[in-house]
Amino acid sequence: MSESYSGIREQRKSAYYDLGGSSKTLAENFKNHCIASAERSFAQGRMCTAINGMAALMSLQDAAFIMHSPQGCTGCNVVAEDFYRVGQIHRGVKKIKSPHLLVTNIDGKDVVFGGEKKLIKAIHMVEERYHPKIIFIFTSCASAMIGDDVDSIVENEQQSVQSLLVPVHCEGFRSRINASGFDFAFIAISKYILKGKKQPKQKNLINLFAPTTVSFKDQLEIERILGLLGIQVNYIPFFSSLEGIQKITAAAASTSICKVFADQFMIELEEKYGIPYSHTVMPVGVRNTDIWLRGIAKVMHKEAEVEKLIEEEHKRIYPIILEIKKKLHGKRVFVAGGTGRSFAAAALVDDFGMVLAGLETPAYDKDAQDDVEYLNSIHSNFVMNIAQGQPFELLNILKRVKPDVFIGSPEWAGRLGIPTTHILDPKRPTMGYDGLLYLGYKIVEQLENPSYIKKIAAHAHLPYRESWWKEDPFKYIVYNEEGDKKNV
Amino acid sequence: MKGSISQPRFTCALGAQNTVLAIPHAIPVVHAGPGCAATVNTFTQAGYQGECYAGGNQIPSTNTNESHVVFGGEKDLRSEVEGAFKVMKGDLFVLLSGCTAGIIGDNTVSVAEEFAERGLPVVGAETSGFKGSSYVGHEIVVKAIIDQFVGNIEPNIEKGLVNVFADVPAQNPFWRGDLQQLKLLLEKLGLKVNILFGVTSTGVSEWKNIPNAQFNLIVSPWVGLETVEYLQKKYGTPFLHYPILPVGGEESSKFLREVGKFAGLDETFVEGVITAEEKIFYDYFVGTADFFATLLINLPYELYISGDSLTTFGITKFLENELGYIPRGIFVTDNPNQKNEEKVRSIFEREFPEYKDILSFEPDSEKIKLATEEKLQKTGRAVVFGSDWERNYTKASGNIFLYSSAPVNQQLILSKSYVGYQGGLKLMEDIYNTMFEGKTITGQTFQEKLGKQ
């Protein structure tokens, strides 16, 4: 993440967010640098960068949060509260806390006269109420458009406030790619907490960047595996603390559980602090967990140990997988999910002997190209939809593809009567060698008695015209002129 | 709107997307930042109510980007609506503006008009988040639909037809069940009910029929009052303002009696309905006498409640008036503006003259915690109604917790309602059954609790 990196993912080179077609065509076009940038002329609601920015930081201990926005922008905090509560229960916390989040409640008057006074008041209120070590201040569409100068307020108020003030610029209109919100959070951490200061390295310490959506069971599984290699983990930023963040620059290497999480930040850590990183895949399924571990081995110089571990884990896990494989072999599956998880799930399809029929994922970039080339080598041509949300396209595709199993967000495919398994489960395991088993059993359970999902399909009314099912699902993706092709 | 809030019970004016979704086969088109529709949807999923017909991630949205902010976004909104008509199947499309559109000055109402002139069912409403709470947004949208979709027509009064304005959909986690039960109650009087929202509504045909009602019924201390006043002005429809949610025997009977009188129904007929309903209700009610006598020393008798004024007053009325509870803390969280706050207070004082000092208006649940947690730790015989924000510390204090308000993440709510005679009985079951679950009052006697202090 160089000084010039804005965090806005649309500005990255060779990254596409509005795209559709067959996997072989997309891979071929990407290779030949001939994908045009596009926009949807009709779209359904996407996600807000503020959701990701807040989710990344919300569970930090000793932290408090101010959302400088109208009331509604914190709507997602009811989910954050739920994740945080369950996260604490899983971690054995006795006295369950709520996240300390205050919303300044920008109203009609503030839109005319500015909301800076409200923010200043909120900063002092939060310090007085919670005495946090650190206060994150999130901006919003409204605060930015009315011109509130949050950076200057932070600079001024920091003189009289003990808590460290950190502004995070995550106004939704800056980017339609909600993963940009992760980058906005790391840009703020880098600028206001790490500040370029170096410290002595700890030989066996690795930064493990993980978003909120990684369950505690998954954290334990990953830490178990890395513990077997003698690696100490600085698990960041979920349930971490200011000390944990400050320790980032003491690590010998970095890696991430999710591909779109901290990817640019790890580049910056290498450039500024000489910390090498491993950026491979999400550790879901046997193949991906192997790749992920080998990536870490390389930067931690543990190649021999990792190969031994992989061999032992394979011996342990394959007989159990075989049981699941007997039941799932040959089933056609459609996968939809976030960037990391969708490709990870697509890869585990192979573990269970299933056939990949289609894939929906939010971005097509160099990383995606590597995955698609691999998937193309083991599956025949499958359909790809590069979309964030957009169930109208997905449902249109599913009606054509008619998969036996759907892995992804349940409500859409469920309405078509397709047995569905959720892969984004922040409370239950999905990762590592053992997480794979949970996923496998969940799919098997769905197929054993699908009567519930069949009943849903029989009575669900979809809000789409009959004529839409006959249209090209990618009809509303409008490509720019030939001359506007992005420089791949 | 008051100042900062840390643990909110409602969302912003764009919460009105749920008002649209609550009308069967109506579709909101959100002209706002990417994620506004999803964020509002997240908050309004209290009790896992599901996304209605076209909600959740299916809501069409312009997903405002930087170029809209600089150059305006009306052009993209038009393209969005054109697409929505080709792809989606709906009886009514309501264009809603978010903060970005509101600040740029994009006019959703005039864009909607362009489509309406082509004979398409399109309505526009200015619901930027900074305009206020979900309650404010709800009234803006209801008025916009009446003005732009129902329109200026000459009423053709149908005797016995009543429009009901009772609830803010999704905001109240029990809204579906509540509206269904209110409709059932009113149908007992032989009335034809335009319930307008939810599972028992027939959709836009009910809305088209609004001007023809004999009268409007508003069941709420304040939300909807502006709407019925407006309808009186526009179509000359009289309205009955019934401020308390009817829960249990006495209040349900009073409700039927007042509605019957306002509707000009035969008094003997109405009293006949009430007698029959009360017979059943009080048969069950009296049947609990043994249970009460046996477990009296362990039964809760103190009441703490927080939530929308509508639900809060309704539950309090039944518990105070029929079950012998002592209200200890009443917190109204729906943040009415100053004018309405006076109105809500005067209703409370009229209904509960002995307890007028314990009413607070508090939209921030963290402050409710500060006001109640310590007291709860000193008692073991309270029942606390509230949201997820109150659940943890209430349960930790060994008292009974029940949901009455959003957010709700730890219960699936389908047709559940405390409205009417049946609702009162359901409420009794909920309170006293919770006693037998886990470490609540039965696991820790009154004396043990006192000994702990």
C-alpha cells in the first residue's frame, strides 16, 4: 500500500467488477488483455464500504467507535453486536460487552450548517463514557458531502483527548466495492498508529490478518496448525487490541486468511518495514489449505516441517472425506460468495468429487485468473458471474444451470428449491482441514431430506417478470467502447 | 433529532423501504449510496422476519458513486427505473432518496412523475437519512403514496369499511402478527378492514380503496396521526384515535366498544361480541389461579419495559391493570419530536396516573442500561421487556427477559403477537414459561436473592 494507494478498488489495475460469461472465455480474454470495463445500467443494492471498515475493527478491545453520520448508517451494528456477543461467548468471556459505538446523528440542520460541533462533542462524550485507548471515527456520505473536515478536527482534539483518535474515511459513494472498506481501515491504521516506526523482529511471530467473518473455531484450527509448526500468531484485528496492532511491525512475516483482506496492507508492510508476506488462497478444503500452508512455510522458512505436517494431515483427513465423497460424488454445484470464499469453495468441490456448474464472485483480477485457470483445468466450461449481490442475474443463471447443490447466500437459491449451504458462517467452522468436514456434512444433510427447500420453492413468489428468465442474464452489463478497455 | 446515540432502536428515514416492502407486491427503488438499502435491511431484520417480496439484496438501487455526487444522479435513476420495469414484477414502485440524493438535490418525486405520466405505477419520496428516524420516513412514504398513487378522487363511501394505521412495519418486530390480530378483532364487529400492510393485506387494491372508507382508525400514540389528519382534510374521512395497543381482556373489550360506537354499530350486537370473547378469555385467565397460588413467592411482579410507545403502553396496561404488576421503569424509545412527546406523555399520564413519574423518553439503550441494571441486580422478581440491548444484563441479573422491540437477534418471530384476547393469554404463557427455563426465578428463590445483597 504505497502512499498513493487510495483504497478504492475500482482504481486498481486489471480488476473487473461487472462481468459475465463462460469461465474459458473470461480466462482467455483476461490473458489477451481484452476485457472492457463495464457498468450495470440496472442494478440491485450493493454493500457499503463502511460496513467492511467497521466490521474489520469493531471487536478491538479497549476501542470505541464514532460513526459521523445519520442514524441509519449504523444499521449493521446490530449484526456486529451479535457477532461480538457470540464471539465473546465462544472465547469464554463471562461478562458479555456490547461494542462501544456512538452515532452522531447528522440531521437536516447539520446538512445546512455542518456537523463538526456534533462530532467534537461526541469525541469528548466517548472518552468520558468509555475511557478507550483508541477512538476510531468513521466518516459517511453525509459528513463528506457537507464538507465536515474530520482530519482537522482529529488533529485539534487530539491535543485535549487522551485516547488515540483515528479517522477512517469510508463514505459509501467513494467505492462500490465494499472490500475497499477494509483498505480504508488499514490505511488509517498505518497512518495513525504504525506511523512508519520500526521495531526489533520476533523470529517466530506471524501477523495473521482475519476479518470478522472468521469463526473462533476457525481461528483455533488455524492456530492449531501453525502451532504445530512452532509459529506464534498475532491474530489481527479480530478480538485484538491496540497492543496487538502495535505488534504488527515486530512480526517476521504476514499472511491473511481472506484474499481481499489486508492484501495491499501486507505489501506496505514489506515495503516499509521489511516484513515478507504470503498472499495465496483462503484455507478452505484440502488443496487450498495445502497451498496456504506452503505459502507461509516459504516466508517463515519452515518448508520441511510443513511438508511433513501436510502429509500427516492428509493421512488423517482423507479417509473421512471419502465417506462424504461417496454421498456427493457427481453432484453439480453452483458456488456464490465473497472473493476468497467463492474460489475456496469452488476448489473444495473437487475434494468431494462434485462438478462445478457455475461461480459467482465479486471481482475478476490477477488472483481470480490463477484460480479460474486451475478450475478450468479440472472442470469443463462453467458459467461465471462477476457481481456483488445482483440476485436478478444469479436467479436467471440458476434457472438455466439447474444445479443439484448451491453453496452461497441461502435466500435466493432456496426460493428455487435448490438445496443450499452457507459458506460465509462467522459463527461456525469452515476452514482448514477440519472445517471442510463441517461443510461436507452440511451439504449431505441438505440433500438427505430436501423437503423444506422444496416447500419453499412451491410457495415462493419471485419478484421478477416471466420474460426476464428468457433474457440474457448479463443484459444489463454495459461494456464501455473498445477504446476504453482497461489496461490489463 | 436528539444528539448522539450509542445503542439505537430504530434506523433512519430510509427505513421507509420497509413500509414499501410491507405492501404486498410493492417494490422500493433506492436512489442512495451502495449499501444503504442493505444496511437498513440489516437493522430491520429483527426476529429474522425475512425480506418480504422484493427486499434484502433484491432492492433495485442506483448505488451512488462519485460521479453522481459531482454531476447529479437523476439520469441513472431513470435508467434504473426503466430496468426495474423490465426485470421486476410489481404493482407499485416507490423511488426513495438517500442522503447523497438529498444533498445533491436529485428530485425523486419529479422523476417519479415522469414515469407516472406514462401511466406507470411510480411514486417518489424524499427519505434521506438525515431527515429523521424510521417513523418519520414511514409517514413520508405513506403520504407520498396517498398523494401520488391514490390521488385526488371523489370518495364513494362504503359503510363498514375501515382503514387501519397502526404500526411501522419491520420496526416493530411483531408487526405482522399485530396487524393480523387487529384485523381479526375488527372483523368480529363485522367491519371490512383495509389493513394496508403485511400478510393479511391484499396489496395496492386496498390502498386504492382508502378514500372510500367510512372511517380511519389509528392505533398508536402518535405515529400515523399526521396521516389520518391529512386524510380527513383530503377525503373528509373521520378518524378514531385509539392510542393504546389492545392487549388482554379489559383493553380488547374497551377497544371493540369504542370502535363499535365510532362506527355507529348496534350496541347490543357489540356487547354480544364482547361477552362471547370475554367468556373464553376469562375462562383461561381464571384457570391460572392454582398456578399463581402455588408459585406466588417466586412469581415476578415488577415491570421494566422499553420500546416503541405503542407496544410499551399496551403491554404495561395489561400487566398493571390485570396481572398486578408494578411498573418500575417505562422507557419510550421511538424518539417522537417535541410536539409529539407532549402528546405521548399526556396519554401515559391519563392511562397510568399513579406512575406518571417513571416514564422516560430515551432512544439510547445504553442509558436505559445505566438507569436499570443496578436495580435489576437487587431484585429477582422483575420481568424486563426490551431488545437485544437489554437481554444480556437482564438474564445475568436472574430476571425474566422477553422481547418487545428491535433489535432482535435471538428469537425467530413469525406470527407472534400480544394483541387482543388471545395475545394477552400468549403474553401470560411467555412470561411464566420463561420462569422454568434456565437460571431464572425458580432456580434462585426470592430469599436467596435477598441474601446475596
